[in-house]
Amino acid sequence: MKKNMVGWFEIPVTDMDRAKAFYENVFQVKIDIQDYGEMVMGWFPFTEGTEGAAGTLVKQDSYTPSHEGTLVYFMSDDVQIELDRVGGAGGKILQAKTEISPEHGNMAIFEDSEGNRVALHSMV
């Protein structure tokens, strides 16, 4: 393979305004909402040619938020920064900042405003 395997992700939401406010608060970014009729997407910021995959929040009848299934990891300078914003934004910390190993950094898991499990990773 010449590229990293993950090229795109979608996080299911039931209330786009609530989810947008949650992720904007936790990550201190702007989510761009696009309404495609049957599907509404909230686009995370993305810069071509940088590390990491692009993705969106998605509201559509066939998308159901849950704790089961794939776990998306957001990259962070220090996972504690975002974890400190989770509760105030309407989420819940499921696993506090935990060292994976000195060479693999730290991780944490939280529940977003929609009920999805989402993770963070940092080398700090």
C-alpha cells in the first residue's frame, strides 16, 4: 500500500445542531454544514497533504449513533485538552487519559452528544 488505509470517516448524529455545537466546543474548530436533502453533513476541517483522514458528521435515517462498531480516533496535541471540554459540551468521559506505552503515546475515549463512542490519541 502506498497510502494510509483510512481515507474518510462519518459519525452518525440525530441532532446536527447539537452535534455541531459539541464538536466545535471540544475541538475548537468550525464545522461546515451542508444540506443534501435526505442527508445533512457537518464537515470537519481538512487540509490536503497533511496527516490524518477527512470526515463528517452525518444525519440521515440510515445512520444510527451507538457505542458499538468502529471507534474513530481523533489526533490531538494532548488528549487532556479535549477531554477537559467534553463534559461542558454535553458529552461524557468513558476512559480517562491512559498511556498506551511510551513509544505509542496516550489515548482516551468519550461519548459525544449523540451517544457515539469517540477516541483521542496524542504522543504527549
